[in-house]
Amino acid sequence: MANENQASTSSSAFSFISKGLREVRDSADADLQTMRDRANSFKNLANSFDRELENFFNSASTPFSVPAIRSPPPPAEIDFVKKLQPKLSEFRRAYSSPEFSRKVLEKWSPRTRIRIDLSAIKNAIVSEVEDADGIIHFDRVRKRNTTSFREFWGEWKGEGEGDEAQSRDWEPIRALKTRLREFEKRSSSVEIFGGFKKSEFVEKVKSSLKAMCKEPRESNEVPPLDVPELLACWVRQSSPFLDQLGVRRDICDKIVESLCSKRKNQLLLHSVSAGESSVLGNDNINDELDSRIASVLQSTGHCYEGGFWTDHAKHDLSDGKRHVAIVTTASLPWMTGTAVNPLFRAAYLAGSARQKVTLLVPWLCKSDQELVYPSNLTFSSPEEQEIYIRNWLEERIGFKADFKISFYPGKFSKERRSIIPAGDTSQFIPSKDADIAILEEPEHLNWYHHGRRWTDKFNHVVGIVHTNYLEYIKREKNGALQAFLVKHINNWVTRAYCHKVLRLSAATQDLPKSVICNVHGVNPKFLKIGEKVAAERELGQEAFSKGAYFLGKMVWAKGYRELLDLLAKNKRDLDGIKLDVFGNGEDAHEVQSAARRLDLDLNFLKGREHADDSLHGYKVFINPSVSDVLCTATAEALAMGKFVVCADHPSNEFFRSFPNCLTYKTSEDFVAKVKEALAREPQPLTPEQRHNLSWEAATQRFMEYSELDRFLVNAEDGAKSGRNDGMIIQKSASLPGLTDMVDGGLAFAHYCLTGNEFLRRCTGAIPGTRDYDKQHCKDLNLLPPQVENPIYGW
């Protein structure tokens, strides 16, 4: 019985032992599986790292596509990548080999280090069997097994410590550790990135950034001017002086051409070899030399800003549009030519998309407004007057003109019957808009101008002469002497302050830099009246039911003296012909008294606009004035389809091409032309004739004769084809010509003389007009002139 109990106890013990062994084996298998998974994960990570390295090598070896770089060098790898690549390749081969998993498993396997002491198990079994309570304890067995696994894991806890541990490291890991230690020792930025900074890859990136930033070319890319080119420049600039010494201009040009021809081929070869467009593309040798000097100055960064007489700090085109400033000497509601015509010019110039327009008109204090503006019309602020001007304009042109209206201080001179600017008129155009200036009546604007020179502030200055001042002055006391002085002063100021001068007719004095061209048109309203009259005549209706009339400001200089003389001399021949006279003015009482004294059949009526309905029925407009430069009323009468009888005078030269314009030379001829006009019907205007009278045609003539059209086209071409790394090569002004020096000297002398109040009063200036007064400061919100010019008041 005892033996049977012992056998059953032994079988129970062995079943528990086998169960414990199975648990240990399952635990070991689970640990081995975990190690395999970790090894596979590490292998996948290594493969991913290998792919990233391959992509990095490919990207470093691929050349950049930079359009701005000429003939890129062959691509090269980065230096530090070259150094690192062999080690990484060795590292990659090591961990990518098929033996990787086997080595990991051999290193990390328990190596049957779990030792089960059967004798100890036996003794435990015996002791447990012999236990009094009869319970079998396996704590000691589990402790033993746990100790064996601790010994296994203990090998890896000490890894990397000491030579013995290092000898057991995996070979690729040991190589990587060695390379990392070397990299750590060579962590200096100069050593690591020195080769990187000098690599071709970095040079290509820098070149690309330079092209994107549009840096100017290095100065060493453009060869400096040599001695023949400097001599050619000197000869060209000195041509006016050499001309006075007897050396003709053509000889100077030949000298310049011969000096430049030696260098021309070299420059062409240089520009072609550098892959750039040649600066010697023009046939004109002067343009070639200008472009050559400009390229040298641009490469050095030098910019000539003028000398003692001149100042070339001018408007820089940045918004792609030109800025045109029109400055005039009168403003609505004063119905005078210098108030109306500049207003129309601004409206039609603003219609072009190439330029922005500003109209600068005088602002009068209320006391002067009462003297100048008709019907006691006054304005309390510039904004109020601007609204009046724009409304008047839109009623006549039929569209809304997009231009700016600004005001400058002015004072009315009773003696001269004109408005004189107060202070520096040029300061009321901001420097950012100081591009092109149109001076309506440049002599008038600059008689007492004390400020910045127009040609220094603006790139192009055009003067338009409206008035024949010499003819008016000759009618005054000591007129011959005054006319002599004014003639030379006009020459002085127009030469000093204008690049180009347009004379409306040959009736004005011959000014420097001037050409003759009618750049005025008529109000579109008059052309519409003419079309209406022509339509009525086609329908058989009577368009003109009245006879002859004359319209103009009632002052002697506006043709009233000539009119009275002609009518008085030919009273018998013109018997039965009644003339209606429309006008207001300072001499109205004297004119009417003289007409009554001569017993002339004249009907004086109040002045009114020429487009008034009451004037549409008149068939003949008589204008005997010879003081006008270009009579606006004559052009308006022709536009309405009327006859015009006027003097054979240079001021009427433009109108002679119209069949309805009848000119006379003598008083007898005057009578014949008047009777002819009253006896027959005027011819309808052709479309071409109507166009020639329009402001569209006048604007085209202005753009052509003022050289403004060519100026704008050259600027646009320069912006498109003359750019060099974001900059425009402009013609050089490195040395001022003798003509420019003389003009600058005249402007400086004029500035000094107009700065003296005593000299200003001696020449007829209004006292206190060198600067604007307190009332102007209040009306226009200006700073006092003492703040604007604190040094000596200049």
C-alpha cells in the first residue's frame, strides 16, 4: 500500500515538473520570437535608411536648372558627402548581408545557458514529498530558472563596457561607433563645411540667387574708357566752342567718328564673347558713344548729378506711367485762352493710358477774384473752384476726364491785366510726379520765377507761347523801350527753363528752341453746332438769318482799334451793313464813346460765350485783330460753319486752308471780303477739315512737335530692350556741354536777380510776390515761406 502511494506521488511530481518545463520552454520561445521581430524591424529600418541615402546621393549629383546661368559647369558631389560615402557603403553592405539575421540570433540566443540541476530537482522533490503537510513547492525551481535567465540578460547589460564587451560587438555597429567618434572629434564648422562652401553646387545656387535678385554686372565685365574715347567725348562736348573758332561741326563729327572707330570692333567682340547685346547697335556715332559711356558708368555705379549750374536729380519712373504736369497762368471762370485751352489739353492728354496728367492753375484770394472773375463769381476754397471747373469741362467735352487739378498761389496785376505767380510754382508738383512739364506761356510764368529750375526738376519741359506780349507792350507809354527789354527777357527765361518751345503762330517773337505749330483745338460743342447747321441746310432750311458780328474782350488791344479804323475809313462803302459787337472789358466805355464820336453803325451788346444760342444765326464773323497769336474765336466760328473775315497776318496762317476763311490786306480788300461773305453761303466743312479743328488732331500735333511722342516711345523702348539686370542704360551726362553750361548760368543769374525785392519792383513785379502771403497759406493750407526757406529767405 505504501509503495502504491509513493508511486502515485512520484507520478504527480513528474507531471508537475513536465508542466513547469513546458512553461519555461514557452517563455523562452516567446522571448526568441520577440528578438527575431526586433531584428527584422532593425533590418527594415536599415533598408529604409539605405534608400534615403541613395536618394540623397542622386539629388546631390543632379545639376540645378538655372536659366540665368550661362554655360553651367559639370555637376560635382559635395566634398563631405564624398568623404562619408565609402563608410556608409561599408556600413550598408554589412547590415544588408544575408548573414545579418543569423549573426543577430547567434549573438542574442540564450545559448542553452538555462541549466536545470536535476539533483537539485530531485532533492527538492524529496524534500517536498517529505514535507509534513504533503504540499509540493516549486518556488526554488522557479528561482533557479529565473537566475539562469538573469545570467543570460546580464551579458547584454554590460555591453560596450571594457575591451571584452567591445570584442563581442557586432562588426558594423563597432565600425559605426568608430566613425561617429571621428566625426565628433572633427566637429569644427570650418573643417566640415569648408569643402561645401567651395563646391560647384553652392556656386550654382549663388549664381541662381544673383540672377533672381537681378544684381548688376560686376564692374570688371565692362572695359573702361580708353584715351581715344575720352578725346571723342571732349571734342563732341566742345563742338559749340570749336565752331566759334572756325572748326565746322562736320569736321568735329569726323574727328569723333575716327576716334571711336578704333574701339568699335573691340567692343563688339567683347559684347559677343560675354553673351550680351552690343551697345554699338546704332549707326549714329553719338548714340554709340553715349551708350558706351552709360555702360561704363553703370558698371561702376557712378551717376552724374550735375555741376555748379545744373541738378539732374529727376523723377525716376517706377509705376510704368509717365507724369505730365500742365502749368498755366489763368483759370476758369475767367474766359481767356490760357484758362480754356490748357484745360482741354489736360482732358485729352489724360485720355491716353501712357501718362497721368496734373493741371496746375493759379489760386486767387477773394479780393482778386472779384476783380478777375465775371458776374461777381467767387470761391471760398480751391475744392469749390475745382468742382466748377470740372462741371464746365464735362458739359462741353461729353465725357469725364481723369486728371488731377492742383492750385498754386497767384496775384492779379491791374497794370499788366494778368495773374503773376507768387513764390516757387515748381514746388507744387511733387518730386515723384516731376517727369514732364508743359508750361503754358513760359515767359509769363518765369518773368519773376524765383525757385528751382524747371529743366532740373523735370525730365522734359515744353513751353507753349500763347500771347504776343511785344504787340501789347508797344501800345503802352515808352512801349518801344519796354518791348526791347521784354524781348530779351523772354529769350532769357525760355532758354534757361525749357527744352522745347512751341509757338502757335509766327506772330510771336522768335524764341530759342522754338518751332511753329498750332496745338490748339476747338470746343467739341462748336463742331456739333456746325454739324447741326449743315444738316439744316441739306434739308433746305435757312441756317443763317443774321449778318455780321464781332466778339471779344473789350480792350483796345483785342482788335477794337483796328475795327473802328476800318469802319470809319470805309463808312460809305459799308453803308447799310450793321455790325453787332459782343464784349465786356476795362476799355468798354472808351470804345463805345469812340464809336459814337465816329458815328459808326455799331450795336454794342453784353459779352457772352461764343456757343450761346443767340449767336448761331450770324453768318459772318469779322476779326480785324493783329495782336492775337491764334484767335480762338476765329477757329470757333469756322467750326460752326460761318464765314470769317480776318487780316492777312501770321496769326491767321493756320486758317487760310479753310474755304470759309476770307483774308484781306488792305481796307478796300476788307470791304470786298465783307460784301462777298454776306452775299453767298459758306461751304460745309469736310470731315478732314472738322478733324483738323478738333482737339484730337491738336493733341496729335502737340505730341509730334513737342517731341513728347518720341520721348515717350524712347522711354518705353528703353524699358523693354535697354534693361541690364533690372536697370535701364540711359545716355550719359558725364560732361555738360557748353550750351548746357550757358543755359545753367543764365538760370542761376536769373535766380539771383529775382531774389532781390528791389530789382523785382524795378522791373514791374507786384510787391511781395517773391513768396506767397498769409492769406494764400490759409486758403491752400501751406506752411509759411519762412518755414519752407529758412536760410536768408532763399
